[in-house]
Amino acid sequence: MAKLIFPKLSYTIMGILFQIHAKLGNQYQEKYYQRALESALKEHDIKYKKELKSDLFYNEVKIGKYFLDFLIEDKIILELKTKPFFTGQDIRQVLAYLKANNKRLGILANFRTGSLTYKRIINNHYTPFINNS
């Protein structure tokens, strides 16, 4: 069996996400879940960066930029959604973020569903000795 990546931090994050969904339900815009998450991360004394600008490069030439919803403890990329279900595009988006930032784990969380849905996404291209953040 594969070893869970960042088990303690992942468990804490998931607990926070489930608690937010239980308290707020599933009808709000994404920005309100982001604000609730930010408040909860502060309460738990978890370091994070919100709406982190990340540049995309090709052969050392900047070709674009995007914004991560959250980078937790400089380890886990957390992307929030409020839509009926995840799409392949959502998963590809998190994979692209992971590769561009050389992070191992992403969590995609959807608040629109009856109960919180989530997906852990692993970067198979992660290189331990490269730090792009």
C-alpha cells in the first residue's frame, strides 16, 4: 500500500473543510468558503498563502500566470470549487499547479455538493531537490 503524503496536515485540512461544509452548507459562492477556510486556518495556526500568484514558464521564458487558491504550509495546494461536480479540467488545473510549483500533493474540494466532495491529486513529476516557491 502506498504511503499517505503529509498525513497529519492532510487530515487536519480535511477536517476543517468538512466542518466548513457542515456549518455553511452548499449554496454559497466560492469566495465565502475561501474566507471561512482562511479564518479556520488561522484558528488552527496553520501557515498558508491565499490567491498566490504563480508564473508559468517555458524554456525559462514566462508565458503566463495563474493564482492558486491556497498553498498550505508550503506543501499542499488546495483548490476550492462550487460546482455540481468535478470535471477533468479541474483535475488538470490542479496537476498543472502542482507541476509548475513542484509540489507533491493537491487537494481539490467542492462545496456545492450535498456533502463535501474532494480529490487528492498527486504530482508524479515531483522532484524533491527543486524548490520553485
